[in-house]
Amino acid sequence: MEIEKKQYLESQTEKIIQSWVGISALLGLVLFMSLTVLDYFATPENFWTFLIYRITVSVFLLLLYFLNKLKRKLSYQYMIVILGMASSAIAIELMILHFGGHKSIYYAGINLLIVCVLGVLPLNLPVALSLAFILYFIYLFPILLYDHITDLGIFINNNVFILSTIAVAFVWRILSQRSITKELELQYELDEDKEKLEQYSSQLEDLVDERTRDLAISEQRYKELFDSANDGIVVFDENSVVVDVNRQFCGMYGFDKRSLIGANLKLLEVAEFQNERNERMKRILNGEALVFETEHYKKNGDKLVVEISSKAIEIRGKLYVQSFHRDITDKKRLLEQLFQAQKMESIGILAGGIAHDFNNFLGTILGNAELLSQNENLDPSSRRGVKVIESSARKAGQIVSKLLSFARKGKFNALPLNFNDVLRDAVELLASVLEKKKVVVKVETAHNIPIMKGDSTQLEQVIMNLVINAADAMPEGGTVTLSTSLENIAKNHAVIHPLLTPGKYVCLRVSDTGTGIPDEIRDHIFDPFFTTKEPGKGTGLGLAIIYGIIREHNGVITVTSLLGRGTTFEVYLPAIESGFY
């Protein structure tokens, strides 16, 4: 009980202090600017200098006023108070040193500051003492250091007056603090008494009617089961108006309970599934229990894939629907990634077999073409035809070579290397090509990259293909950012990719500001011969080869993209645990 009371008092005090810190900042701003008139009559020769001081402090106080609104925490508000008070005191002290020093009438500004800070703000005693010390130090120390005291009486008088103001402000602060604390304690006790009265009223009703009490117990049990369920549960009427939801449902969709109750559940449904939903609703209300998958929107606009189990229930003669919602977004994504990985492995095996067989056919074609070309009886037209056959066969051989590389059946020389060096070499090779495309390349390498084992030539090919693809996605020019980092993948991070085992990885991120990849083709970009380029402008093997090289290095590659905002490829390559470059 005492802990709850203490928390309540702290919470309310934070709210009061935040409010008064804002008021004090505005009050200080108004006082600083309004007293400019005093400067004009008291010291016209310093008017413009003092005006600069006043404007600077006023702008800073205005900034603190808005910063104060961002966060409600005592330590944060105390920091704002210290900054505001210190900046104001320093400005006043500069005016004092410019005009009269220890005899300056501007010492009255220090008194006003004491009243505004120590008198107005409901600060606790230690903080108030600290602020008083800082304030008095800012006034006294520069005078002792830079001013020559010629009139000791005035100097002592000014100090006594400042100290007296501090003392009065402290007494005022203590009395005000006690008053605020008592008022908050009284409010807390009133709230507690009100809560107790409600509890007594409820207990009295339970005593009057035994059946009502049993019903309340049963309801409580239901509520505990309802709110403690691992699945999101929602109860809605025949018109899809939400009647009740549990905590898991609120957390799943990002809404608080009050926002959901009374809202129509159709608002969460993705538009393309509305017709299916209406059909399901009819079947459920007719007594059929359904389990199905669909997509919903979260509060932040993200889509959520959910598995829903729904059944109609009757409560007091009225028909309702109870639905259990399970978030399977990550599960679906992992299954899709696993399916994609398995598909690519199958395609790789198939491509390797086809490539070997096709290579044998090409060898036969090239051999016979060479024999034909050595025949002296061939006329010029036939000889040109043989050369065309030979040239086409050699080009086909290059495609076969790429297919074998994708199928991971090519040569692979794994040596310890620093991936940052490989990245820099690849970027140098690309410099001249990218200049013509008006593409800016930014390289951001981490210094803690560990040693990894790989084929530098193949890794350069990965980097170059990714950068060239990014450049092609920016026909009007843009920026490609290549960055490296060390990633420690734990067991709970397997959601990145199902083939990614726990351990240390060198991560390469290639981000562009291009057109992005449409959702409907994203799952096919690593397929051999898949390309969106015009006929004759690409073989469709670039990303397939990249995929094969990365898998050969026991790594994975992932892609995220937003239409019109760019694409990011992430390559994870296993590191050697023994050390760093």
C-alpha cells in the first residue's frame, strides 16, 4: 500500500513539476525581454550588448520550454531547470560585470531568478539546495575573480540581500512543498476510500444474493483464463462490433482495449479479403466452426498474417462470435524462406545436371564445327555458317559455365581474408562503370570485422553483381551504400533466415535508392534466367550466381524492398572465431 502511495505521489509530483517548469521558462522569457526597457534607461551604452544577451537566453528558454514537453521524468525536468537557471544566471552575471560589477543594480536579476526557480518550482530540498549553491556561485565567483571590490559595504549588502532572498524562497518552498504533498496525499486517500466503498458495495451485493456472488466468481475465473491466454481472443456481435478482447489481442494489433471495444472488426481486415470474410461470417453464424488464415492490419499499418479459429456462442439469448487469433507472420515468412532455399537447392542440382549434359553436347558441336572449318572444299557461305555455329556454341558454353557456378560445382579456393579488403577492391574496379551511370557509391566498413574464409574472386563477383543491379535500378542516378558489420546471431535470431545457424557472421549490406522490387516478383529474383530487363540485355543469371556463391560459402542472402524507396540486400558470411583484422 505504501509503495503504491509513493508511486502515486511521485507520478503526480512529476506532472506538477513538468507543468511549472514550462511556466517558469515562459515567465523567465517574458521577464528577460520586458526588462530591456531597464537597459535603455540605466545603461544606454550597453543596450545592444545586453539585448543580445537577453535574446540569446530567451531563445534558449523557449527551446527548453518545448524540450520540457517531450518527456515527463524528474531527472529530465531537473536537467532542464539547471540549464535554464544556469543560462539565465550567466547572462545576468555578464550584465553585472559590464555595468558596475559588485555595485551593479543588476544583482536584482539574481533575486528575480531565485524567486522564479526556488520560489515557484515545487523542487525537493536537496535539488533546491544544489540550485541555490550553483546560482550563488555563478553570481559570486566571477565578481571575486574579475572585479576589483572598491565598495565593500554595497558588496556585502548585495550578498546579504541575495542570501536572504534564498532563505525566504527556501521557507516558501518548504511550506509550499508540504502543502502540495498533503493535498496529493489527501487526493490519494480519497481515491482509496472511493475504491474501498466500491469494494464494500460489491461485497454487500454478493452477500445479499448468493447466486450473484457465485456468478461473480465464475466471471472472475473466466476473465483470468480469457486474459491469460497465449492467443488473442475477441468477442463480437453479429454486426462485427467488438464486445471484448484480451490482453494478447491488444498487444498483437497494437491497440489499447478501450479503442477496440465498440469498434467494427472489419476495420482490421485487408480489403482483398472482405468478400471471403462475409462468406465465412454467414457460415459461422449458421453454427459452423471455422479455422482459416487471413491478413489483418495492425495499428501502425503493418500487415499481420493470422490463423483464426471462430465459433458462434449464445449469451443471454443473443448470438456472438468468439475468435482465437494467432500471429503466424514470422512462421509464414520462415516457411516461405525455407521453401525458397529448398527450391534454389533443387534448381541448383537440376541446373548442374543439365549444364553437364549440355556441355557434352556443346563439345560435340564445337568439335564437329572445327572439323568442318578445316574442310578445304567448303564454299565461303558455308564457312561463315560454321563460324556462326562455333561462335554461338562458345556463347552457350559461357552460359553453361554460369549455370555450373550457380549450381556450386565450379572451382572454389577458400583462404582466410579480410572482407573489407575484398569490398574496397571490388569498388575500385566498379568506379569507372558507375561514373557513367551517375551513381554515387558510399562505403561504410566496420573496424571489428573478423577473419573469414572464402574465395576473394567469387566474393568480388558477388559485390560487383549486386552493385551493378542496384545501378540498373536507378536509371536517373542515385546512391548505393555498401556497409559491413559483425553480427552475432543467437538462437532467437533464427527468424532472419531458417538456414542461418547461431554464430559470428560478417554482414554485407547493399542498399540503393532505386525503384524497388515488386512483391509479386521478389520470390523469383534468384531463379536462373529470371530477368526483368529487355530481351538481349541480361541472361537472368546474375543473382542466381550470387546465390550459389554465397551458399558455397555457407552463407545466406536476404532482400527487403519498398517500391519507389529502394532495395537492401543483406549477405551473411560465417566468420572464423580465432581473431580479427
